[in-house]
Amino acid sequence: MIEIKWNDLIMVAGASIGVSALVVALFAIGVRLLTNAQHVVAGKAKDKQKSVSKEIAFRLSSLVAFALASSVMAYGLFILVTFSKLQK
């Protein structure tokens, strides 16, 4: 008979839901910041230097958010591959 370890199952389910929500949130933040950067460029600003610095800040922040989301996904794949090779 198969014995299910319910505590471990709930822990893995909670971790996977949490990490999935984190990746989605980071990606959404990156998209929002990139959209903000595009809107700053399109607007007619009185102070050109201020709008350029805002655009740079939004673009860098979006790149950081995308990099964090990608690194979380890469780490998850690394763990998956590592533990699948340990089972063999």
C-alpha cells in the first residue's frame, strides 16, 4: 500500500504556489515598469533631462525585475535537474 506523507505534500504545494506567484509578480512588475518607460518618452515634457532620467530608471528597474524572474526560474530548473539525476 502506498503511504502519502501529507505534511511533505502540503509543503511542496505551498512552495510551488508561492514561487509561481513570485515569478508572475516579478514579470508583471517588469512589464509595468517597461510600459512606464515608454510612456515617459512619448509624453511632451518641459524638462527633457528629467524625463530621460525617469526613462532610464524605469528601464533599469524593469530589467532587474525580469532578471530576478529569470533567475528564479533558472534556479528551479537547476533543482529539478539535480534531483532527477540523484534519483537514478
